[in-house]
Amino acid sequence: MNRTKIGKYRWTICALLFFATTVNYLDRQVLSLLSGKLETEFGWTNSDYANITAAFQFVYAISMLFAGRIIDKLGTKWGYAIAIIVWSLGAILHAKAIPVGEAVSSLLALIGITSISVSVLGFIVSRAVLGFGESGNFPAAIKATAEYFPKKERSLATGIFNSGANVGAILAPATVPYIAEAWGWETAFLIIGGVGFLWLIFWFIFYDKPEEQKRLKKPELEYILCDTDEQVIVPTESETEAKKVSWFKLLGYKQTWAFTFGKFMTDGVWWFFLFWLPSYLKAQYGMEGTSISFPLFILYSMTMIGSVGGGWFPAYFLKKGYNVYEGRMKAMFVIALFPLVVLLAQPLGHYTFWIPVILIGIGASAHQAWSANIFTTVSDMFPKKAVGSIIGIGGMAGGLGGVIVSKVGGALFDHYKALGHIQTGYTIMFAFCAIAYVIAWTVMKFLVPKYKVIELD
């Protein structure tokens, strides 16, 4: 079929998914970029901030187990719409965190709980709502990609919309501090949160199932549906039940534990970089507000290299004759070595803040490359009917790992701040971030030393 005559409407859908993912990461990063201002205004300790960030990670982790099934039940159009409505309301709710905290505090007082700060309570509730809504983004985007793209184009479309995460991480430090400085921190939450509702207008205008899409020409629809005989895009309830594999059965395989441990050990590193770097720059270099914008812009821009290069790298080993799992694991071993440079962030950080920014940027870029590959280890070894469930289990483990990293980090920073050298707390956390990938790879390789395809009845 001549591609010039097929049409390009499916890429309009891909663009919508890209912008939704960008908004997703913008909304989750506002708090970290304003953490210095909020800590000063409300007198938060590092443990208070850790509890707030952990609330997001915990709810997000648990919700990941069920988000895909909820999206399937509601359908892509309404499932995605409701997800972004919920997380946008959660983002906006941060601006009213104090009234929310007062209301929750009054309810807790009825059962004798009065020791939690009103501001901390308000932000915990807001982060929980945000985490619940944001858990629907990737399941909905992946489902929309399956509906609008033939299999041979899905990896490209997924890579494009997934790059919105990096763009969101880059745009946040370039916009949020300036909005807060000009109009106050509440306005930053309101404006960034409101962007999701703007996206919603375009979603309802441009999205329908391919079979119901009036803007889609017949040749493009035929192209999209050319391989539906090989994969059911929207299964019926009976087909879904037939394909469902119990979590208990999947936990009996070492391959499941390899993926789960890999996510548990490394996801928390990304969350730590995302949520704690603004606090680090304030604590160690006295930087906050707009002064952190350019360093963080550079750091997160570096992650684009990992996102693009990580998916390509295993092909180098495949061309040398390795099977898909061996090639991927060799690539992941090399990737796991790059974060070791983060060990030098503190020893060399007294020269200039740019040294830790660049070294942490290398580590964060390596995480994106690692992430691109660890997900694929599941589809390398398991049949399609089990992939979603295993990714849900691993996603939950990764989120819980992030909760532990945040809680431990907050406790360490408060401890060493009281002793007069908070830098030691960051040295310990950066050391963990540096070696986490090597530990994860070693355990994964020990659990699954050789390639073996799992066949499920």
C-alpha cells in the first residue's frame, strides 16, 4: 500500500498522547520545584516532605495494579478523560491544601489524632488524588496506541508519546519557579493543573475509536486494522477472563521476581532525583526559586539521550548473534555502570554545583535507558496474556521502593541536618542511587541466568 495515500490521522492521536504525558510529568513536578518555598513557609522538616512525596508514590503504586482494568472497563476515550480530570483536580487541589488540611484535621481530631500538621495533611491528600489519577496515563496511552497503530508502528508511537515524560521534566523547571515568583505558589499549581482541562477539549474533539472516527480515511483505517487477526485490540469480557492469569501463579516464576526486584531497586532512584534534587540544591548550595531552573533544565534534558539510546542499544548485541534476552541483559549491564559516576557527585561538588548536576544527569539518563529495557524483559519471556499483570506487579514494587527511598532520605537528611552536616545524608543517598542498578542487574541475572520462554496454560 502506498504510504502517501494511507493518511496520517493516527499521528494526531499520537500527538495527543504525547501532550498528555507531558502534562502528567508537569503536574507531578510542581511540588518538588516549590519545596524550598513551601518548607520555609510552613516549617516542614525533611521527614514532612518525605511523607508528602511518599503519599503520591504509595497511591500511584497501588493504583497501578488496577488502572489497566479500570481503563478497559470504561473504554479508552472516557477512561483517559476521567484519569486526566482526576489528576488535574488533584494538581489544582494543592493550591487549596490548607483548607483541605483543616477539614481533614477536624475529622481526625474526632478519633483523637491531632499531631499531624494541617499543611502536611492537605498536601498528602492532594498528592494522593494526583497519584490515583496519574496511574491511568500509561495504561490508557498504551491502549490508545494499540487501537490506532498496526503492530509494526506501535514501538515508534510508544517511544514518541513516552518522550513526553522527559519534555514535562524539562518544561517544569523552565516555567514553575517563574510563575510562583510572579504570582505565588498557589497560582503555579492552579495554572499547571488547569492545562489538563485544556488538553481534554482536544481529546474529546479528535478522539474516537478508529471504526467510529469520521476524520479517518478508509485506506488508513484498513492500514491500522491490517493485523487485527493476530491481536485482539478490545477483547470481550469472556476473552478477557480466558486470558487472565492469576497473580499467585505468576509469582511462582523466577522471571517475575527478577523483573519485580529490578523495578523495586531502581524506580526509587528516579523518584529521588525527580522529587529531591531541588531540595538538594537548596540545602547544599543555597539555590531555590528561579536559580534552580537552568541547572535542572540541563539535567533533565540529558535524560533524552537515555530515552533514545536505551531502546537502540540492545540491537548492537543482537547483531553479534546473541538471543534477545542475552543481548538485552548485556546492554543493561553496561547501562548499570553509568550511574556509578554519581559516587563522585559529593566528593567533587565543592568545586561547583555543575559537577553534581552533570553527574546526576548521567545517572538519570542511564535510568531512562534502563527503564526502556527492563519493561521489555517481560515480553521477551512471557506470553502477551501475562505481560500486563507482571508489569502491574513490578510497577507496584517500584512505587513501594520509591516510598522507602523517600522515607529513608527524609529521615537521613533531618538526622544529619541536626548534626550540622546534611551533606552526609545526601552522600549516603547518592551512593545508593549509584550502586542500585548493579545490584539489581546481579540479582536479575542470578534469578534468570539463561533465556527461557514461559508457557502458561
